Amino acid sequence: MITRIRLVVLLTRPAVILLLIMFNATGAAEAGPGGNASLLAAPLAAVVGFLLFSVACNDLADEAIDRVNLPGRRPLAAGLLGRREFAIIGVIAGAGGLAASALLGWRAVVVMAGGMCVSAGYSLRPVRLADRGAVASLVLPGCYVAVPYLLGVLAVDETIHPEALLLLAGLYLGFVGRILLKDFRDVRGDALFGKRTFLVRHGRVPTCVFSACFWMSGTAVILAGTARLTVALAAAEGTCLACALASLRALSADRGARRDESIVAAVAIIGRGMVLLLLAHLSMAAAGWTQIRYDVVIAGLLALTVGQARSMAKHGPVSRLRVPGWLLAGSEPAGQLGSPDHQPGAVAAEQVACELERQSRARVGGALDQHQWRSLGDAERLGFPDARADWLQALLGPVRPLPVLLIEQLVQRPVQAVAEQARAAFGREQGVLNQDRLAAS
């Protein structure tokens, strides 16, 4: 039970929940003082429920893709939770989010229900907006920005004013520019499984240009919609925008996946810093801070944001969020390996045949139909080596449990390499013997 609870905590994705909380707080700060302060916890509970529901839908739909893009970093793809458990988590989280939003009134319930419907349609078939290129990048931010922001507004004020909607539009445009860059991390699995994102369809340079346009338009709308705008805030937001555009220019040149990861992470830090600057401005303006204290806080937040982004771009992420070792230990690999069915080795031919037969019954029409071949073509066009092997390996992923795959990585492949070396040495000796026989005859 404790392991399951820790897995649920892992599902919240700390960086994402932090960003959604900032959107929620920004909405509350923009609405100004008023309302019932005791209800400020309700939108936070609703936001957490909404995020867990969205993550459950996404992980259920992208289980095979996550085996390629995020090996060991998603509990479902790692085999630590079953699909039924994920579905239960999604249902409970969604119901809890709706219940929390009901404390804020019927408008909040409408916002929450609408966001959940869009989030489910983004990931799940038959709608599956995630496969629709630029449409996916335009729809997903509508959930991740509008739901927490509007819940924050409704927690303070029962009415959503036009000024709040203008600021929401700016946050939305900026988040679209950020969400486009997420595809750089996921491009391999997206191309292999037919998730034709904007990056897969159009390539690196158009994606960076498209993102830059949204960054600039979002910043302009935010500044236009910010109440009591100051020179310090405008200068700080402009500096962050310049850093983001410089990072996008660097990202437009392909210099390796590790460098892409570092730049995208740096841009994410800049985006969070811009939201934090806006939140600080709204809070300090409402509290009536003096100009000197205000300027010091804005300058400090700007220096912190730029410094962290620069360090991230230079050194890259120190560690990635992975399924912790204590969770892997909880799966009891030793007991699983005790079964003769779990011997690491080649997948049985009948298992391959059964899996391909199951795929042939899917609604796309066949295991390697035109949809699948187009996906492989996208992956090969982007220059991924062994695209077909990766696709088949992920396709057969559910057949073999995670501990077997780990043992295969640690034991079978090194032993296979030694065996190949010994075979090569034996071949050379055999060749020398054959030459001696020819010479003797």
C-alpha cells in the first residue's frame, strides 16, 4: 500500500504541479483581494486532481511510446503499476477534482469538467488530439493554463472580468511556445508510433521559429494585460524573452540530443521565471510595497532566473526523474526470475505471432499497415538508427517484465559480446588451419 501511495506521488510530476500552482496563484492574485480566504485550498486540491487525471489518461494512451522516450521514468511503462490501477487512479482523481471545484461554485465545476474532457480527448481515442500536429500544441495549453488560472480567479471573485481573460491569453500563448519544445525530448518515440507532432511533421527550424512567435506574442499580451505595469517588470520580462529567443536560435541547430535537452530545460526555467515575476508583481502591487523593495525583489528574481537558465544550458540536467530504486525493489525481481517463463533470451516465436495477430485486429487495420509504415518513415527520415528494431521491441514490451529487461541489459549483452569475441578468435584460428592444409597439400 505504501509503495502504491508513493507511486501516486511520483505521478504528480513536481515541475508540472509547481507550474500549475503558479498559474493558480496568478489567477487569484489578478482577481485581487476579496472572496472567502478559507476556499483558497479548494482550487489547489482541484488542480492536483486535474493533473493526476490528465497524467493517467496520457500514460495509459502512450505506454508503448514512453518505453522508447522515457524508459524507467513512468510507472506504467516500467511495469510497476497495471493499466487497471492507472484507470482507477484517474477516475478517483477526476472525481476528487470535481468535488473540490464544486466548493467554488458552478462556474468552477464547468471549468473543471471542460478541462477534463479536453485532456481526455487529447490522449484517448477515438479523438486522440495528440496525433494531430499543431492542433495538439494549441489544445493542451488550454487545459494546463486555463483550468488552474480560472480556478484561482473563481476562488477570489465569482465573476471573470475581461482583464483576467487578457492575462490568461498571454499566459496561454507563452505556454504554447514552451509546449512545442517538449517534442524534442519525445521525438524518437513520437516518430516511431505515428504521433505526428509539429516537430515530426515540419522539422527543427520551423518548430523553433513557430515557438519564438508564440513567446513574443505571449509576452506582449501579458504586458498589455498586467495591471499597474512598471518599468522594472517590463524590463525583466523583456530580458527573459531575449534569453528565450537566444536559446531557440541555438536549439535550431542540431548538435546532439544531450544539448537539446539542456537548452529545452533552460527555456523551461525562463518560462517559469517569467510567470513568477508576474505573480510577484501582482502580489506586491496589491500589498502596497514601496518602490525600492519592489525593484529589489524583481531584480533578484530576474538574476536568479537568468543564472539558473545559464547554468542549465551549460551543464544540462544533473539527474532525470526516474522510477526510484526502492520502487524497483518492491517489484521483487528475484521472485519473478524464479519462473522458467522469465528466462532472459529470445522472445518465443509464438509470442511474436500472437502479438502481431493481436495488432492485426486493431482498428488501424494491421500490424504494419500504412499508418505504421508512415511512422517508420518519419523516424528514418529524422535519422534515427535502428528505428524498425526499436518499434518492434516496444511493441513486444508487455510480453516481458521489467526485471527481465534489466537482467538482459546487465548480463546477456556483456556475455553475448564476449561470446562474439571468442567466436571471432576461433574463426581466425580456423582460417589459419585451412591455409596450412592448403599449403601442405
